Amino acid sequence: MLGPFDYALWLVGFLVEIYVVVWSLYQNEFFRYLPLNIYMLCEALVTFGMYFCLRTYGFSSRKFFYFYYYTDSLLAILMFCVIIKLYLQVFQELGVNAYIRRAAGVLILLTAIFSYGVIHQNQDHLTSRFVVELEQNLNFVGVVLTYLLWGAIMKLRETRTRLIQLVLALGIYFSATAGMYALRNLFPHLESSFLKSVLPLVGLWLPLAWAYTFTKVPEDSRLATALVAARAR
């Protein structure tokens, strides 16, 4: 059963997600970071929907289970759009945007096919197993893509501070999420205690980090070239 702390995290997450979107609109940067703002807006709607579903059907209900995993998979796909947008910003001077978009579409399709193939032999509760498998695989692919993007930033000696911090926050988020899933698979008994407390905190990290970045880091700010060169070594 969820307690006041869990509801407080939901409320803070919802407010911060809305804040990111409102701040972008206020700064006339909504369309510059369109995928990111759409993701934050959908995240806020999902947070509200989860609260409504929990209060109506209960934490242990099948409706809450399906709502959680289906919306989480949808958000994971939207996150791919955010990552691809960041890729396009990093590689915008190399003229490879079309290749990046095509590769992203193929990668999402292959992930879905792989997830379906993993549980194809077991026909019982196929839908629920598929959506859980898909969600975990999407998170794993997100980790790989984010680390590759970070490597590209270091290799190309990117100096745009806001872009670097957005990607860094994303890398920390995916790393923590992947670690939580790994712990849950290795130690199932932790799910009912430790992980239920930590996972909401991991989910809160990303909107908080992005809210800080948009508020405190101007769009035209740059890192010192020497500092970027030192990080690339």
C-alpha cells in the first residue's frame, strides 16, 4: 500500500514536469525542444492518470498494472524521440540527420520484435508479459543510445553546456533505471520494500535535472574548450 511519501513524490513529479513545459513556453523554447516538452507533458498526464487509476481500482488491480506498463512503454518510445532529437543536435553539422531518423525507426521496430520473440513460446498472459518485456528492453536500448551519445559528445568536443547537461542527466537516469531492474530480477524479494521506495526517486531525478538545466543554464552558454578537451582524453 502506498503512503504519504509516495503521494508526495507523485505530486512533486507532476509539478516539476508541468514546470518544464511552462518554462519552455515562457522562454519561447517549446518548439526548440519539442520532443522533450511533449515527453514531459505526457509524463505529467501519466502521473495524473496513475493517481486516478490507483484511487479508483487499487494498487493490486490488473487495470493499474496494465495502465502502468502500457503508459511506461509509451513514454519509453517518446523518450527515443527525445534521444534522437539530442543526436540531431550533436550531429547537426555533419549532415547525417536522415540516417539517424531511419536508424531510430528500425531500432524501435527491432526492439519490439525481439521482445515479442522472447515470450512467444509462452502463450499464457502473452499481452502482459510482452508489455513488461518491451518496457525493460526499451530501457536497455535507451542506456546504450545515451552512452553512445555521450561518447560522441566527448569525441566531437561539444561545448554547448545545456546540451551536455541534458544528456548527462539522461545518462544518470537510464543507468539508475537499468540498475533497479537488474536488482529486481536478481533479488525479487526487494521489490516489495527497497525498490518501491527507490524507483519513484529515480523517476523524479530526470524532471528535476531538466528543470534545473532549463532554469539555470542559458541556451548560448558554452564550456571552456580546454575543459572539454580534458574530458575527451
